[in-house]
Amino acid sequence: MTARALLLENIHPDASARLAKQGYEVDTLTRALGEDELIEAIGGVNLLGIRSGTQITERVLDAAPDLVAIGAFCIGVNQVDVAAASRRGVAVFNAPFSNTRSVVELALAEIIAMARRLPEKTTQMHAGHWDKSSAGSHEVRGRKLGIVGYGNIGTQLSNVAEALGLRVIFYDTADRLAHGTARRMPTLDALLEEADVVSLHVDGRPGRPPRWSRGTASGCCTTTSPACWPR
């Protein structure tokens, strides 16, 4: 019998082509499926491919006796009941480095935009006002970046930020090795007290900083007001 693969959430066509070459019958959908929809669709599926929008619950796994593996085409697997999958012998894979560099570049772009007050200047320009003043705008060189969550993305951000001249401090609940001249902070409060700008790279799993406990915040970049930065 031909093995079946179901790929959801607009996974790249290369995945379909490679699976088909290996003899899989591949079905694809461009969107995520809700629990009931997925239960209806997963019968007879051997390989399931998802991103972060599809939740794999125990009910879904109960409806998939032929399922062998789940491929999460994204960084995390918090959308999958990994314990329930493990009990059924279903392997769960992810791609922890898939968009690391993209997130790092976007985070740095946001930091620079805030430091240079680009959102404010853009709004004024669209209103027909050309503001040439550099008051309150700053270079990021020499400023202190606080990274909350020093995993794959956090460490890469640390490396690239240092290359731009930012001084890096970080906080993580796990024991992480500092890269370059980055300095580990003993507490989250200590980091927030010292940092000029903060970039968050944590998710909603137990043990993460409680004040950012909503869903997934990986790659979310927040900055203090550039007006508050030391001149």
C-alpha cells in the first residue's frame, strides 16, 4: 500500500516533490486545520507536515493509528502534544534553525528603526512634513542590548549585534554559554534595569519568564523609548 503524507499550512513545494519521489502519495493544504477538521482528514496518513498554526492534540493522535511521524516545518514543537505522540511511537521533528537568521535580521532592523525614530519620521513624511532634525535619534553602537532567551535565535542575535557595536547582556532560565563578550545577568529584573533595548526570544512553555507567558513570543522585539536612551 502506498504511504500517505499530508502537508498543511502552505509548506514549500519542494517537500511535496521530495516525498513524491520517495513514493509517498502527497496531499497539501495552504491553511491550518482545526482539531475536528484534522481528525476527519488524518485517517490513513503516515506522515503529517505542519507549521505553528495546527494543534496536534491527543484526540487527533487517537484518530491517526497509521501515523508514523510529524514534521514541524518551524522552530518549535509546542503545538504538538509530544508526550502523547511519544506514547504512541510517533516521532516528532522540527527545524530549529530554519528561520533563525531571518528573525535576527528583523529584530536588528526594528532596533535600528526605533533608535533612529524611523516610525515617527515616516508618519511625518506621509503627512507632508520633512523633519530634518536628528534630535532624539541615536546610533546603536555602544548601546546595551538585553536578550531574554539565549537559545538558537538569541545567540545568533548576540553575535550579529556585537558585530554592529552593541554591548550584549542576556538572561535565560537554562545554563547557557555566553558568546563573544556577552554577559549573563543573574535575574530578569537585573537585565531590564541595565538594558537600553530588549529583545524577547522565549515561548510559553513552563519555566519561562512569567511576565511574558502569553503564547509564543519567539522573535518578538521590543525596545525602550529612544528618548530615554543616554545621549
